[in-house]
Amino acid sequence: MPVDDLYDTDSDDELPHGWEERATEDGWVYYASHLLKKTQWENPKSGKRKRVASELPYGWQRKVDEQNRIFYVDHLNHRTTYTDPRLAFAYDVEDKDRYSFRQRFDSSSTTDQVLEGRDLSGKVAIITGANSGIGYETARSLAHHGAQVILACRNIEKGNAAARDIRKNREDTKVRVMEIDLCSLQSVKRFALEFKTTGLPLHYLILNAGVFALPWQLTVDGIERTFAANHIGHFYLTKLLAQCLIESAPARVVVVSSESHRFVNKDDCINLNDLSPPQHQFWASTQYNRTKLCNILFSNELHRKLRSKGVACNSLHPGNMMFTSLPKSWWFYYLVFFMVRPFTKTMASSLSDTECWSLCIAMATDCGWHRANFCCKSYRTFLSHKTPRSMSYRKCSCSSCCCVIRITSLCEQG
């Protein structure tokens, strides 16, 4: 048979007769020809190189039979095969030394698509506000791919209901509910102490919980409620768990922010009195925007301080006007969010942005990004021209230091 006839196929993905696709343990795909008695790195049809993940998908195990041949066991579906399951998730690379950075996901991608082929066994994640919305979907997908997930919720009953729903399809999922009220510094401290007593590592800290359009009210610590829930509570939680993250490195902190941070005047986020304003100076939407800018500034500085210790921090915008429980505080906002619902992301596709970032960075060697609608920007350059780099933490350092001192003193006194 002429050699040219071996390559006569209609699809680039379909291998010519006599060829077999295999993968090395470190993730390089190669091709073996039983007729030509040779192997090569390039696809015999397209000439492209491919890679796969170095780890097997969740639930799979590599074994060797009596004839010293490698086979694979799928413990979830109770089957065996000699075909490497990683090959189903192979992707093209430019050359043997450099990855292709083509976009693999878009606004229609779902969390399960982003995590397809990932085995997160042995990883531990804490997700605040995980009983509903974005937090729930993040927790569900992480847990179904092997991670041990702690649902940090203010309402224990709703948290337990969410945990039951997550276990409904996968009884072997590791999900635990722990109580935390981000508006109470003592509650945050109790949560951190309780987590430390478990002796678990901490690989992912996803700061997701948030409130929107709440009327003015001070917390028991004397801090404006929106500022406390959206920023101070997460700030203090990260401070208490920082050593756990360092000891579990490589570890990641993911801060769910919002593109509404761009609507803050560049001079607004400097004075602590503006961040926790009195009632006569309070405007709900402005306060929400300020807290989201604080999230990003905090994420940037945290990454700068901890990246040398193996902890990377990133912020993200999950999607515009997602229909979740966030606008439930006022009927007008709820109605607006409901009306634009057909034109915004679904919950699962919105969460792919959140999870894509939190999991993609788990494999990265350096991070420090803000992610908005699948567009990544370096923490050095992402702030708009209205928010100069000089403000990003140096000019904000006075208010941040005040926050640290005030939080620490309040909790030590308690």
C-alpha cells in the first residue's frame, strides 16, 4: 500500500489507518504507527502537537497488567480501558517549548466544562456565601471534582440545604458547612479558629459573599454594614488564615469584585470616614462601588506581599447584572435585574468565569490579575485611567492601616 494512502481521511481529528494516539506521563501527546513502526510528536494528519493534563481525571487510576501494559480504571463508572482518558481533553500547542494561549472558554462556557478532566482530590477550599448563587455553583463544581469544600455561610439552615443538594448526585463529595457572619468580627474570628482546629490545609480561599443596596446600618463593631460585609469581613478572614495559606502553598485567594468599581471617584477611596460613612452621607450604590474597589486594591496588595511565599491573589468580575439573590434588598433593583435576565449570563456560565480563574491560577506559577468577562489584566495595569497606579495602595495605605489597627483592637478587646 502506498504510504500516501495512509493519510487519506476526511477529518484532522481522525487518525489515518494504523496510527494510535498516546500520551506521556508529563502530558505530551505522541503518535505511534503500527504499519510504519515509528512514533512521532506531530499529528500525522494535521502536523500539530498536542498536550493533555499531567493528572488523570477525577475517579481514574493508572494500573499495569500482567503483560506490563498500562490500563486505566474508572472507579466512578466501574469500567477499564487501555485508552488514556486524558486524550479526550487534548489541546493544540504551538511548539514543544511554548504553550498556545488561544482562548479556550467564552461567556457560554459552564463550570463543568472549565473543570472537565481536572482531579482536585486532596485540595481544600473555603467559599464564603456558598449557600446560593455564585458561591453555591462554585462549591458544587469544585466538590464534584474531588475538592473538599467548606461552605462558609451566615445562615446554617440554608447552608445545610445547599450541602444536601451538592451531595444529591455525588454521595462521595466532601462538603462541610461552617457558620460565619462577615458583619461580625468576632464571628469571623470564631470561624478562623474553628477551621484551624480541623488541621486541614487551605489551597483555595474564595471570597464570594456580598451584599447590595442595603439601607444604612452600623454593625456591632461600629462599621457601616455594606463595607463590613463586602470588604472588612473578608479582609480580616484572610488576615487570620494567611498562615494556613502559606503553609499549604501553592495556594490561591480569589476575590469576587465587580466592574462597578470603575464608577468610584478616584478621591473617594482614601479616607476611612468615607468608606464607613455616617447616615447622612450614605448612598447605597456608591457604597457598593467603593467596597468593590477596595476588594481589588486589597487583592493587588495581598498578591504583592504573599506571592514570594507561594500564595497568589486575584480578583474578578463574574458578569453584568447576574440574576441572583444580591438585589433582593429593594424591589426596584430586583425588578431591573429580572428584566435584563434574558440578556445576561446564566448562573452556570457566569460561574465558569469565577471558577475558570480560581482553577486556572491553581496551575500558574505567578498571578496577580483582575479578570472581567474573560479578559485578564495584570494587577500593575488593570486599573482605569480614573484610578492611577499611585493610588492603588500607597495612597490607600492610610485607610488600610486604620482598618488593620481598628479590626485588631476590636477583636483583641472582644
